[in-house]
Amino acid sequence: MILPIIELAGLHKEYGIQPSSVVALRDVSLSIEKGEFVAIMGASGSGKSTLMNILGCLDVPTKGTYRLLGEEVGILNRDELAKIRNIRIGFVFQSFNLLARTSALENVELPLLYNSSVSPKSARQRALSALSMVDLSDRSHHSPQELSGGQQQRVAIARAIVNDPILILADEPTGNLDSAKSEEIMAIFQDLNNRGITIVLVTHEEDIALCCKRKIMFRDGHLVNDAMIPHQRVCSPAKEIS
């Protein structure tokens, strides 16, 4: 039996103490299979950011269960959660979150420093391979300040995939990019998904969501709609690195 990558059952998240507490997620149940490409949408305060924090093992639910490839996340200790974040999940953020004084290659190598099973020589090779997958091999020794916004996000994606994660979580990955660069980034995500990588992406842009294969809508902490996208919009890769 093939286990889902993500399985949520009765997930509830509440901040603070009643009666003045704030409920961010209300009885959310869903399953995401290996190889899916899912867009999470909803207005500000709908619960999508809280959901992403829980999926990324940065937060835990108040009630309910979250299983990542069959493993219940809520019972893990801090060290076990950190290991999952580093090895099993790749993160891509709106603001790139690159180290300013290090090269693209060193930024991509960073997660491998915390993976004891990878030697320094292997880490360098894997980082170069990840940069190649996002068409950025010729910028490996450039610092973030020497790269455009689109190139910086490519570095961030390479960093996210360098540990061969089972899941990529992308939080508004095109939010700081113009439409042309957004198209290029989504083309890279589609290529990674076609290689079998499971991707969950938060966006407020409908045209970005249409690049995915499934769309889940949140409102006031409730999952209100979950549907496959009948005609995925195929994004065009960059004609040149810029």
C-alpha cells in the first residue's frame, strides 16, 4: 500500500486561551498523494499560513493528527522535527531567505551541512547538480546581490531540492517577482513535479494556481473547496537566464 505524503485528520489549531483565543484552523482533513502539485488559496487570515507552518513541522496542531508519509508528526520531539525539516521537506519562501555574504553554491550547500550522511565532496557535487536543475550553473559563485530576483529564487529552489526531499513547501514563491519571472519559476516547479516531486504552494494569484494540478481553498479556518484543476496551465521556461 502506497502511503499519502500528507494525511490530515480533524486538524484544529487555536492560539491563546479561551474565551479570548483565536482559532486558525477548524477540523481540517485532507490527503495529498505522492507526485501531486497543490495550490493553497484563501484570503488573509483564512488559515493557509498556519496550515503551511504545521505541514513544515514549524508548528503543531492543537487537536487532530498530521502524518507525513505515515509518520505522526505531533508525537515527535524537537530534534526529530528538525531532522524532518532538513531532510524530508524543502522550503521556498517569498523573500528567498538567502545568506547575503555567501555564494549561490554555498547557499545551496547549507542544508547539507546538517546532513551527517553527506560528505563535503558529495555536498559540493549535489549542490552543483541542484543549480544545474534550475539552469543556474554559470552563476554558482555569484552572491545574492549579484543576482536578479528571479535568479535568487532559483537558488532558493536549488537549496530546497538539494537533500532530495519528499515534499516541497512554497509560500508565495512568486510574490516578489514580475509576471515574466513568475512564469519562469512556475516552469521550474512544473519540471520538478514532472520528475515526481510533491509540491504544495501557497498563492493568492489565480493564474499561478492554474499552473498547479489541484486547488484547495480556505476561509475562516475551514477547508471550503478542494478540486482538481481540469486544464493545468503549462508555463514557459526562460529563454535565457536573467
